[in-house]
Amino acid sequence: MLVESRTDHTKFLQPEVIAKLANMELRARFVVEGFLVGLHKSPYHGFSVEFAEYRQYNPGDPIKNIDWKAYGRTDRYYIKQFEEETNLRTYILLDASASMSFASEGQMPKFQYASYLAASFAYLMQLQKDAVGLTVFDDKIREERPPSSTRVNLFELLRLLERTSPEGKTSTANIFGEIAQRIRRRGLVVIISDLYDDPETMLGAIKQFRHRGHEVIVFHIVDPLEISFEFKGETVFTDLESGGKVQTQPWTIREEYQRKFSDFIDRVRMSCEDSRIDYELLDTTSTFDVALMAYLHKRGKLG
């Protein structure tokens, strides 16, 4: 067994611990297994490691489909979930633009965190027998893998994440519009990005997926310093995408920056809520269970 106690399983959800593992497969497996152990030790006991194969009994389901062994173990009624009931198609859209390379002192880059998160989603989805695909983008589509539920597909996605590095500019409006046109079958769209683009066009682009009938969940990845703006001393700020530089004394603009950043977050959150899009703000110190739980709640709504 991977873990023996709450203390043990918790450490596998810490970004700094996962970063020390040798490859993307190990990182994804340890995150997901640690997460699933945590579910059994948490108030969310209704989730099971068997959720890929079973679902809770609902009135009207044939009694003959009840799994009595599962009832004996859990004191709950479950029925075997047939393959067609688990066939959700999920499209992970991962931002690999240069702004995602930012990391404050002592923290991992946003893209590193985002890639571990994407890998964990893919691993969990494959366990659920859901079809998962991956698109890596900046101002163009750099890599694209269509959804599949096979183990071969999972390992291809993990290898793709392993070799990808952030570069280039951001153009979410064009990219999301192009991706929305390519997706023929309805499914779940998972966006992982710092969302650094013009808010109006970026939010309009995200809503295109809802207009086409997809469910959407947005994971907004930021560095803790991008929230606090607690820079010390006179600082030269460099735009990682354009190369432009500005020298300033951060304490003189901190309050105004924090207000505008907070307004930006609120605008994105409210726009998503208005369009029935799930939104999660994560900084790069957030444990991975926060995002995985948000995904499971979304998945649970989809049957």
C-alpha cells in the first residue's frame, strides 16, 4: 500500500514533494493515490476508489443490478456502472505561453505546477475509464492529442507533458475559438492557465465552449507573489512574453496593484458563474487535492 496514515498521504499532495519525483508518471500516480486515500479518511467518504466501476443506487434502477458485496463492505447500495455510462470525453487545454514560466523565489514555476495538475487529471480520468485528450497552446496550438481512455494514450500524454516547456505569447481568443470548432462531440473542457490576456476577449472565448454545449471548468494558476505583490526593494519587472521592462518601487504601487488584481479575479469569477462555468483559483503552493476535488464534484454532476 502506498500510504499508511493521514500524515503520509498528505505529503503526496504537496507540490514541493511531488517535484522531487523522477518522472511525470510517478508524480501523477502518487498525487492520485494520495488523493484517493485521503477521500477515504475525509468527510467525503461517499467517493470510492471504485467510482470508476460503480455508482450509487438510484430509485428506479433494477434491483438485480445491486452489488451485494459492495453493500456488505460499505453499507451502501451500489450498482455496476456499464461502460457506456462512464464514457465522458474530457479535453484538457494547457497554457504553455511564456508567462507561465514565472516563479517567485522558492516556488515552482506556474507551468510546472500546471503540468503536474494536468498529469494528475489524466491519470485520474483514465482510472475512471473516461476518455481524456490534451491540447498544449500559446498563441498557437503546439501539441494536440484527441481523447482516448486507453493506457497507451495516458502514457503519451504524460510524455508530452514531460517534454513541454513554456514559451511564446498568449492568444486565448483565437486559440479557444479554433479548439471549440475542432471539438465535434460534447464533453468536459478543462482549462489550466494564468489567464493573462485581454479579459473581455479571453472570457468571450471561454464562453464559446458553453455555447457549443460543453461543460467547462477553469483552473486559474497564479504565483503567490502575483497576489501579494510583496516585492522587496526597487525592482525591474520584465514582461516574459514581450520582453518589455519597467523599473519601479513596488511599495508605491502595491495597494493599487492588489486592488486591480482583485478586480480582475472577481471579474473572471463572476463571468464564469454567469455562464455556469466552474472556476477555481489556485496558487502554486495549493495542494493538488483542491483541484482534484473540484474536478470530482464537476464530474459527479455529469452522471
